[in-house]
Amino acid sequence: MFQIASYETYQDGQIIIEEGSYGDWIYQIDEGTIEISKMIDGKKVVIDILQEGEILGELAYITKLPRTATATAVGRTVVGIIDRNFFDHEFNKIPADFQKIFKAVALRLKRTTETIAKAKVS
Amino acid sequence: MFQIASYETYQDGQIIIEEGSYGDWIYQIDEGTIEISKMIDGKKVVIDILQEGEILGELAYITKLPRTATATAVGRTVVGIIDRNFFDHEFNKIPADFQKIFKAVALRLKRTTETIAKAKVS
């Protein structure tokens, strides 16, 4: 399992990650549920709901781009912040070709998430 | 770079991967363009267009689920089939935690792709 550097607790409706911001911490949901959403034309569009054990924030880590979407606590939620030194160390062990595929899949997910948000509004 | 086991040439409109079929070969586009689409309520919905150098087919490899979408050649297209023994060997070198994240991102892309296709039709 990933090493967790620290835990953070959020109350219902609190924002954990904000769309468009810079930052590439990766989180794992320890307790609770997180809503993933995007603002399109001033309207919030829910993209996905993540549950305990799921990872979030990995797209910004992999792509080095701003946060794709906003993550909001649904009810009381505890997230573990994955230890960065350990993560970097492990990530660097991945063969370069796979880092490339990983990045391609992440970029495709980012692009698809953007398209879906627009499609849901129009 | 990935080792390519063999090359296949497709003419405009020919199907390379069919949605719902089993198979987990991974392809890299050597020449040409590939359209990614899904059938929803009997209607074809274009999800993405992939270009030279891009990888396709990795979702089925990672998730071990049927093909998410159909890949069709746009004009004459040459794809390289990635050597499977080499790929498996390299994939198994990836730390287990990353294989898990990789799988989570792939499943999220699969889910998002399905939602987008439905949203485009409705």
C-alpha cells in the first residue's frame, strides 16, 4: 500500500481540490465519499462520485497540468495524503514506456472529462 | 520504445478493434488516423480521434474487460502490434501500487467514455 504522510478531515461541502488550481498532491479516500465536478458556463456539472479506497489527484501529478476538476466532501470525509518522496521514488522505477502510456491514458481521461462536462451542459 | 511484433495495414473505414469483443492486444499508430466510437441506441457516437504515435487498446489490457469502443481507420492506416511478451515483462516490473492506480485511471476512463457516449446521444 501507499505510504500516507498525513490525514485531513473535511466536512460536508468542503472543497478538497479546486479545478484550475496548481498542486499535484495525490489523495486516497480513507473514510467517506467525494464528488468530482466541473464548472461549465457558471453551472456545476457532477462528473463522478468516488468512494473509500479510491485515489484522486493523480491526473495533475502525471500530466503536470492544473487540476481538471473540483473534489468536494460529501458528508464527513477523511483523506490520506500520499507520501510524496515515496511516491516519486516508486514512480521513477516504472519503465519509461509505461510512464508514457500512463500519461497518455491520463491525458485521455482529462480530455474525456472535459468533453463530458460540456456535453452534460449543452 | 515498445517493441513491435508486427504491422497491419487498414484501409479507410476498416475496423481495427470492435466494441464489446474480447482481445487485449495493444496497438501503436505508425501511420494515419484512427476514429474511436461507440454504438449507443443503434447510433454511432465519435468519442475521440487518435493520431500517429498514439497508443490504443490499453484499456482492455489493463482492465481485462471487453473492448470499450470501436477503432476504425480514417484513410490508410498502419498500426504496430506491441510485442506481448516484452510488454508483460515490463508491466510486471511496475510496483503493485502503481498497477492499481493505473487500473483505477483506466477504469475511470472506461466509465467516463461510456457516460460521454450516452450524453452525446441524449
